Amino acid sequence: MAAEHQEVLTPLADVQRVVLERCTPLSPVEVRLDEALGLVLADAVTAPEDVPPFANTAMDGYAVRAEDTAEAPVELDVVGILAAGAAPLVAIRSGQAVQIMTGAPMPDGADAVAIVERTETVDPREGVRRAAGRVRVLDHVEPGKHVRSAGSDIRAGSTVAAVGTLLTPEHIGTIASTGAAFVRAHPRPRVGVMATGDELVDVGDTRLAPGRIRDSNRHALLARLRADGFAAVDLGIVPDQEDPMTEAVERAVATCDAVLTTGGVSMGEFDFVKIVLDKLASGTSGAGESRRLSVAIRPGKPLSLAFLPGPGSGRVAVFGLPGNPVSSLVSYLVIARPGLRALGGCRAEPPVRVPAVAGEALGRRAGDGKLHLPRVRVDWGPDGRLVARSAGGQLSHQLGTMAAANALALLPDGPGVDPGDRVEVILFGPIS
């Protein structure tokens, strides 16, 4: 009797390693600062000058000589008023003060600020600005009090943002304070999304003939890409025919940095994605590479992976994701997204695993050799630990459960975990 065929499963870590080794950062470009959010710096940003460039007041009040307030309360002559954006016109001498607004430069001779709440106006003059006359300072003010010294935020010549920095809104603001209008960064990867299948009907089409289903995968992946900071390119729906699919993949590879397809990678007679990727890889004089994989995960086992020559000197990654809606998104999260992040200049590493506690039993079928990735809802527990609970049904077509979840639990081969057991999760949504 012939031995029963046994499917060869590829561990998830091995697939991730292949992807991360081949997804190298895109060549840097110059980008306007206000368009650089979420990009990774290729060149460090250095401050050409001190920030702030001059000593200024942190509070509304009166610029004074600290030694004049030693015997507070004390009355001082007010010799001027200074707003933010104005240059000092007078220097302060002994027994004098200048009324000053937050952000205004400190006048010569002043070394501290008495806040307005701890002062009293004395003998204001009729018909002139409030600053005229005298002010009573109620407290002794130490030298440097409420004064921001030049360079107290950033020193000239210091590194404001290092190579490899993923730019946040706070980085953008910090870089703007140095006067830089452009930065050199790795561009946002352009990622095409193509749905395959004769059964698919796009949203907005009210006609749903027997045997047809609406295309949710493409729209979910496009939205996921945008949420993750990539430039999503809609490549539409392609029928289960080899020639149209070949032409569609060729066009995508010529215009995108990476491509996601969904469907057509399993063992069906009309699953042409894997066939097309194999032919395109073999027809590029050895420059292409294609793999058909059974990844040791559930959901998301079938995967086609290709690296095809692009318009430049690099290769374009094509991820042939499964057709089931949940399988498609799970494969994206644990396999495709790390590679796309690496293209954008991020550190080449698998998704971060976060420790949590099982809030209920998370069971699984033992002995199938796969890492199970059930959808879970993770929330903060009363003791400050993350608690993971099932988000609902775990079949690979149940996209509603994916919408209710914010993480994937990682359950290695075995019986699963009991309530209170430690469990690792991969977050893909916010914790409320």
C-alpha cells in the first residue's frame, strides 16, 4: 500500500525570515516635512542653531534683576512692556522691571521673571499703558526663575532625529523648530491590492446572482494598508483566468513596490495565482523567485510568495494571500506587514508579541502541528495586566469576529490555555 501523502508545513518563523531578508528598504528620497509623518529617516536631522535661539520668559509677569527682589515685597520702576515677537528696547538697571509676556526675549540686565499673579500694580498713570508706573513684587525670585535659556530645548549641532527614526507628530514639530522644511526618508511603500475570483462582485453592485459573493477582502486590505501608513493602490478584481491574471500581475509589479493578491493560492482547479507567479518568476532569467507554501498557522495556511524584478534594480514582493476573509487579513498581519514595514525602512523584525492573561479558556485542536491564531479582544484588567478573551466565532469566513477583535492570540500546538494562564498576543487595534 502506498504511503499516505503528508503535507509539509513551513513554520511561521521561517516564512517571516524569508520575507524580511528580501524586503530591503526602498531608496531614500527628499520629502517635505509636512508629508513625512510615518516615514523612516534615512539621514539624521541636525540642529543648525539653538532652540530656543534666545533666552525668553516662560510666564507672563515682570523681567527683573533677582537681587532686587531679595527683600521682597519690593517696589520697582516699570520702564517698558515687551510682547512675544518684539525685540527689547531698554536694558534693566537696579530697581527697574519690564512687563513681559510669555515667549518674549529677556531684556539685558534681567535674570528672572516675577509672575504676574505674585505682583501688584502701584501708581498706574492715567492715559498711558499699564506698564507705566511701579510694580510691587511680593516674593523673592531666584536667578533663572521662569526663564528659558537659549538652547535649553536643543543645542546647535546636536542630533534632533537619528537615522532610522519613525517620524511621529512630535518629531515633525521638533524638526520644524530647527527650520528644516525637508527631510531625507525612505518613501511610503506603494502596495497594490488585487482580488481574484469569478465569484466576486464589487461593492455598490446591487445585482448578486446565485453563486456570487461581495468582495470584502480587497476593501479590508486597502483599509488596513492605509491604517498602517502605506500607500494603497486598488488593482480591482481579476477573473480566474491565467492570461488576464498574468497581465494584471505584470502591470502591478511595474507600478508598485509590493503587491497583495487574495484568493487563487489553494489546491483548486481554478487557483491560478500560484501558477502565474511561478511562470513569471521562471521567465525572468533567474532574477525572480516563487514559492508555494503551506504555513503552519491556522487560519492562513495557503500562501504563494514571489519576488519579481521591478522597474528599478530591486525586486517587488508579491504576497499571494488566501481567499477566506479572515485568513487573508491574518496572513497580512503576521507575514506581509512585517515585510512592508521593512520596505519602508523600519527594523526587519516579526510582529511584536505582547504578554497577556487569558480571561477565559482559549482552546484549540491539538496535534495538528500549527500555530493557532484566534481572534481575541484584549483589555486592561483591574491589576494592570492585559486580559485576552475570544472575540467570537473563529471560522475563517467570519469577518465580523475580526472586526470585534483587536489582537491575535498565539496558541502553540497543544490543548490551548486555561483562564489565568499567560498567553502572547499580537495587537492590531487600539486597547479601549
